[in-house]
Amino acid sequence: MKHQLAAALLVVATGCGPLQPGEAAGVLDKRAQLERFDWWDNRDWDWYADNIPFLETPDAEIDATYYYRW
């Protein structure tokens, strides 16, 4: 758990997570990040893309909690 938390904090601090094959450093598909979750009531993707910092961690539960809190 310590390693996952450290990785999540590193992602938040640097603004980028582990790179996937073919992915440029520091670039996340914001809409894809938001569409991964099915509990959204407000699907104003443009507002989220313009107003929140995006992140991706190795732990899907951390990601879900982060976006849910927004």
C-alpha cells in the first residue's frame, strides 16, 4: 500500500503516470479517463477537462476516488 500511495503522489506531483506503449510523456486522454467510470451524474466533460488536474495511478480504486471527489 505504501508503494501505491507513493506512486499516486508522484503522479499528482508530476502530472503524469507510467507511460503506456505509444503514449507521449505527460499526455492523458481526458475524456477516456472520465468515461472509465459509470457513476457520473454530471457528464460535462468539457468542464472537467478545463478545470481539474488529471491523473492515472496503478490503482483503479485511487483513480475512482479521486475523480468521484471532483
